[in-house]
Amino acid sequence: MSGMTPRMPPRRRSQLARALKDDGLDALLVSSIVHVTYLAGFTGSSALLLLMARGRSVLISDGRYEQQIAQECDDGLDVHIRPHDKTVQQAAAEVIGKAGVRTLGFESQHLTVADLEALSAALPGVAWAPQQGRVEALRMIKDAAEVEHIRVAIRAAERAYEMFRATLRPGDTELELADALEGYLRRAGARSAAFPPIVAVGERAALPHAQPGATAVAEAGWLLLDWGASAPWYKSDLTRVLRLPGDGRPRRVESKLEKLYTVVLTAQARAIAAVRPGVPAKKVDAAARSYLTAAGYGEQFSHGLGHGIGLQVHEGPAVRANSDDVLRAGMVFTIEPGVYLPGFGGVRIEDDVLVTPDGCEVLTRAAKDWPATELPG
Ligand code: ZN
Ligand code: ZN
């Protein structure tokens, strides 16, 4: 497992340290645990990182994690293990005080007001400077190790999907299928599902975030599946539509579904073709949205086109109409146009793409042409 943890945290820390220095900060108190993982390689669930603009940064954690830190973190970090009779805030205040920090950045989107009050009361000489999105901005551009981790998460999701297709029976309910898929994901090498899978049969697919329930596949004969793997820490996120073979569905339903599917697939292809460095993310959204609008489905495409994936299943960049993000090589995000028709159902097709220096690479490979939506009979 340790071979799969992020391997390049020292370079990420030095990049951030330079930026802190330029902004006149002595250090940044990193309190988002995802950011601690990103910058220190530590994957436990409780730690703070005092990232110094100059000198050695300090990971502050507790006795439960001493061994894990020794296995996961590089030698460039100092480690402060908090004694069991001290609070996290007391330990942090001690480390910050000892480091001689005078101007300290903190993650205002991740540090609670109560923690800030406790820390600033304990450190009256420190000026606290709220910071937003600093680590998020770094995380948007994936390094080679991260892209490899995402590829592993995609392959696990796709292997699980093959098992799902091979074992699905018409009598299976959404809940049974969602449950089975989580097992397939682990069998395929994932640590877990990246999020609770969405299995929505027929009409229920008109709800973009349907909760799996007691509906059996045979009740409509087709379903929407939205799933991903965490393998172990980086995520994948895909959506496919599947049909039972044969003529269970009325011809009218079958042809409406095929038409809808083809329109969404074409919208997705247009968006993928628009991806390259320098393009505003909202233009990629517009490439799909303008096509769906012209086809009469503008109102029924009720969400943004996509989102970044990485250590979290939703992160930057935002690929939607109101996004200010501009695409850069190394970004990885989903492209997932969808059309939702209450009373009929919904079609969404979701793939994961990497922005390359001259365009993009579609990282996901699960087949998605119309014949491929049919299950083996
Ligand atoms: Zn998804
Ligand atoms: Zn998604």
C-alpha cells in the first residue's frame, strides 16, 4: 500500500513555500486533511501541517499515527507527536511559537472559527492572515505521479464495471446492484468506492442523484450507472447507460432512448474536442450546452458539464458556465453532459480527461457507442 501513496510531496511543499515567501508570510497552517495528504504524503485522518516559508515544515499529529507517519512521510519533514494530555490547538500553538512565526497564513475555508479563536488566544504575538484556495490551485495541476494514481483508479472502476455487466440479472434491484458494485470495486483493487454508486432504473434516471432503491432492472429494462473507485486515495468517476437485450421495451421507448443517447454522446464528443490548454473551462461547457440547446434539451441539461477529480471526487477546475478557470496541461476532470426527462428517464455519459500540451487524452476506456450499452444476453 505504501508504494501507492503520493510520492512527490517535497516538491509541492517547496513550490508553496516560495509563494508564501513572496507574499510576506512566514508559514501556512494547513488544516485541511486532504491538503496534509497532498503536501506531506500522510494519509491518516488527523494532522496539521505547519508549512514554513523558510526552513523545515512540521507535521503535528498524535500517537495513533506515529508509525504510519514514519512509513508515509519523507525525511524533509519534522514531526511533532502531541502528548495525549494536550489538545490539538495546544500542540499547534507550541509548534508555531517555537518556530518563531510572526505572520501566519491559515486556510480560512478549512479552519473553524473556534480553532482560530483558541489558537490566536494562545499566540497573541502572531498576525493571522486568511488564505483561500492556495493549495487547491496547486492541486488543480496534476503531476505525473498523480496522473498515474488516477489511471489506476480508472482501471479499477472499469474492471468492476466488467464484473457488473457480466453478472447483472433482470431481477436485480438498484440497491442490490449498488451493493454488488462496491464489492467488485474492492475486488478490482480499489480501497473503496469513490462515492456511493448511483444505480437508477428507467424513469428514476431522471433524478441526476437518484438514491438506489427497490426498483428492479426489468421494470424498465435499462439503467444509468454512475460510479468510481478510490484506489487508494485518488478517485475516478464514470457514468454509463445500460440496456437489457431483446425486445422487453416498447419500440417507442427504445427509439426515444436511442435518440436521447445519441444526442448526449454527440454533445460529449463536442466538449472533448474543445479541450486544450488556454481554453476557458466555460467554453468546454458551452460546446456541449449549445449543441443540446439546439437539439431542444437546453433546459433539461440542468447541471455543469464537469468537475476536477484527484484526491477528492469533486475539486478544481469547475467546468461549467460560470467558471473562471482556464484549462492548463495537467488538469484532470470529468465531462458529463446529461439530459433528464421527468416521466421518461435520463441519460448522462461521463468520462475523465487529462489536458495535454496540445489537446486532451480521454483516460476512461469503457465502451459507450450505442450497441455497447446493451448487456450481453
Ligand atoms: Zn459521476
Ligand atoms: Zn462526476
